[in-house]
Amino acid sequence: MVKFKMPIGLSEETEDFMKDVVKELNKRKAIQSIDLGALRMLATSYEMYLQSTQIMLKEGPIVMIKYEKAANPAQNIATKNYAQVMKIMTEYGLTVKSRSTISTMKSVEEDNSPLDKFINNSKKKKIGK
């Protein structure tokens, strides 16, 4: 089981999210100590995404910058960190789509079990007669 130390300064929401992520990955035996850096990046990117999203919800998508309306700079931060979060989550099978791909890969491997090979060979011999 891999233990993950939370980076300092994370919100409670990010800490709860990361606890769930680490618990799930440990349950599936999908992480090792070498993955701690990626988990730290996930935690940091998730926190930055949350913070920038909160700013945009408070200020709105358009803000005044030097007497002109402009896109809120927090949008750029949110977008970049969202992309990073999704990339890491996909890598570890933490999205619905990536989990289904992993399930599909497992079922293909299961089809090649010794029992399946024996059954398939028996079928081929019967067809060949």
C-alpha cells in the first residue's frame, strides 16, 4: 500500500478528493512509490483548478483590466490545470472512459485464459472434422 503525504496548503475539498484517489488506486494495486510525484502534481493541479474556478465564479468570465473589458485571467489558469488533471486521471484509469478501456483490456486478457484456449481448440477440432 502506497502512502501519500498531502502537499501543504490544500483545501479540504482537494484533500478529500486525493484521499479517495489514493484509496482507489491502492485498492486496485495500480500505484507504486514512484507514482507519488504524479499524485502530487494531480493534487496541486486540482487545487489550482478549484481556486481559479472560484475566482471566475465570483468575478465572472469578463473583468475590467485597465478600463477595458477582457477575459478573466483565471480562465487560463483553470483551463491549463483542468487539462493537467484530466491527463493524469486518464493515465491512472480515474475517468469513466479510461476505466471502461481498462475493463475492456482485462476482458480480452481473460478470453486468452488456458480454459478459453482449450475450449477454442476443441471447437476448432470439431469444425475441422
